[in-house]
Amino acid sequence: MSSFRIAPPALKLSVNETLVVNPGDNVTMQCSLIGGDPQPEVIWSHSPGPMPPNSLVQGGNLSIWKIRVEDLGYYNCTAINNVGNPAKKTVNLLVRSMKNATFQITPDVIKESESIQLGQDLKLSCHVDAVPQEKVVYSWYKNGKPARFSDRLLITRNDPELPPVTCSLEIIDLRFSDYGTYLCVATFQGAPIPDLSVEVNISSETGELSQWWLGLLRNKGHPGESPTGH
């Protein structure tokens, strides 16, 4: 005597539910059936939007070649056999990127029309829009050399007064020796993502205050930079 067995689908993933990759990488995500009777159908989908054109689904395997920033999002693997509820696994694919380096000076000498004076406290803040944001490493340089911590030079990450994951360099009791060119470099350590940089020149007169939005991705390594700068 034969018996008819049924079971709802069950799945497992070969990758973490959050997957961080570099632009240009090739990635394969395996979604394997570990249960289900009758044999479930496995379907991959992407949100937001359709599956990218540089992807291929073969059974439970999803491959994406030469990943682009626009390929990020949620990749859903769903198994259905009309027994119980469908099984679903989701991968949040993040593609490393950096853009929009911005600089803020406190007090804002341009807006407040006052000069930068000796004896006052000054804060320089640097921020980039990045994915993943929390993995950005900021480095500070003064006149081409790494800025050093001291009782008057404080470097703070995640300043509560500023947007999340902003890095600040605060100068206490400004002195003549503090005048110079300050460079902020944002990088992903160990990843082939070009650095993003912005610099500002601090002098005694507002009229001489100048700021360059480099606005371009620079290769790792800067003039005067030491290996310990990152």
C-alpha cells in the first residue's frame, strides 16, 4: 500500500542575507531546496525594479556579472509547491560606492561674515555619501602630512551635532601655527574603490578662505601622504 506524502518548501542560501560587493565583481548566489514535496518551483526576483540585464538564473542559482551600482537592492528567492506557504529567502545586495564629498566649517565664517580669529575654536567637518556608509574611513592631513591628535586637535567620528557618519577635526584655541591647508580623505580600506577628497585652506582673513570641491575620484595615495595615513 502506497502513501501520499506532502511537505511545504524549505530553502537555504549560500551567502549572507546582507552581501557587500565591489563594482565589477561577479557574484553567484545559490538558493538550495532542503525540503518540499511535491518538488517546489524556485523563482528569483529583484526589488526595486526587474532583474538586471547582466544576470542569469539557472535553477536555484543567480549569477550577476560585472556588478554595477544600480544592481543593488533586494534579491528574493521564492519556492512554491502549493503546499502550505511559499518559502522565501532575501539577499540585500550592497555595492560599494562613494560620492558627494562635502565640507562644513563651524563657525561658518562666510555666512556670518567674520574672520577666523586666533583664540577661537574651529571645527572642520567632512562627509561623503557612501554604501555601506558605516564602513567609510576618514583621514585628515595638514599641509600634506597626517594630522596628529593633541589636546588642541580633536578628531571625532559620528559627531552628534552633524549628519550620521560625519568626521570632524576640531581645533581648540586657534593659533597662528594652525593656519594651513587641511585635506579630508574618505576611503574603503582594503577595497578597490577610489578615494574621495576635499580640502580647505584656513587663513586669518575670510577673503582668503577658499575651498575646492575636488568632486572627482582620486586614486589611492596623495602627495606627502605617509603609509600610516589610512
